[in-house]
Amino acid sequence: MSTTGHGSTERVAMTGTSAATPRELGVGMRFSIHPHTDDFVRVILDSLTEVEASGVAEGLVIETDEVSTYVGARAVPAEQDLAGYLVAAIAAASRHSGGGHVAAHVLFSRGCPGERTCDLTSTILPEVAPVRLEPTGIEAVAQWSLYPLLDGGDDAGEHMSIIEAAITRAQERGVAAPAAHYATKLTGDLAEVVATAVDAWAQVGTTVPHVATHLTISVGSPTPTRGR
């Protein structure tokens, strides 16, 4: 094993070492979908019903309130399951709105198992496999922000280098544009846009105990996409 420098948090580098499970880490997301149509209630409810029937929600903890929906992943592959659920929900909303404009706001978080208190100073952080999603055929544009929350680590001032490395990896995938004010623009198939953000978030989470990422995703926008 190799110590990361964030307190006593360690990263798995040896077969047989027991890393934290998604349940122990607290891996999940909170999202809301906004179909830009007068019939938005039907679109949202029909979309969620379709996603539930498809089976992609199996094993996930789902709680909806008047503002958003919480989706918690308790087992491996947590990141794959969360990404698959999100893409299915947005794609369904796009279909049920007849390809109209749909926006989604998404916050992913890992490393806050209590969701009120976070003590990960002795946690072994797991490696995470890249997300694999089938293309949806739906073009998406997103504004993406990444927040490594170093929880008092020795190199707490190095957060920008972590963010810049994640953006570089996203650009190498052909999805990310140069960083703009407070966000990086992602453009491509809905599945690839989500996978890019989730992979970057999960990769940072192999060395940073607590990390969050935020996406505003738009499909079917009446505003033309202006390059990448």
C-alpha cells in the first residue's frame, strides 16, 4: 500500500487489501430533471416509471422529495450504477418530451458516509473501474465542476492541480472544452458526457477521501452549440 498524504488515508495497491465499500464511503448523487414543456409532470413521472421498469434502479436507494431525487449506491460497481441510472432518466425524459429541451442538475458525492459527519482519516480508498455506457444517440452539452474536498490533508493547497489533471483527461477523451468561468464544458453523446464526469470524479476519489462533482446537463436546447 502507498500512503496518499491525506492524513492516514491509504490507496489500495496490493491484492487482498480490504478497501472501503460504497456503503462505507457514502457514494451517491442528488439530481433534478426539468423538461421545458407544459406537460412536464407527465414527462417526469413517465420517465421515472420507465427507468424503474428497465431494471437499472436495482440495488440503488432512491428517495424523491419536492426538490430533487437522492440516489445512493451501496455496492460495487457504484459509479457504473449511478451513471447508468442518470443517463436512463435523462434519455427517457428526452423521449417523453418528443426530443424537446430537457435540463438536469446533478450533484455526485463520495466520501461522506454519514452525510452529516465525515471521518475518513483511516479509510482505504478503492480503485474504480471506468464507466461503460452504450451510446444514446442524444447529443448533450454540460457544464461540469469538480470539488476535491481534502478534509484537512497536508497538501490541501494542491486542489487545483487535481482539478486540472481531471480536466486534461476529459479533454483527451474529446469531450471537454477548455475551462470556462467556474466550469468546464462537455459536449457529446449523453452517455459519454456523463461517463467523462463520473470517471474523473471517481478517479480523484482514489486519492482524495471526499470529492464532489456538479453537472448541469442540457439536451435538445434551442440554443445552438458553439464548438467545444
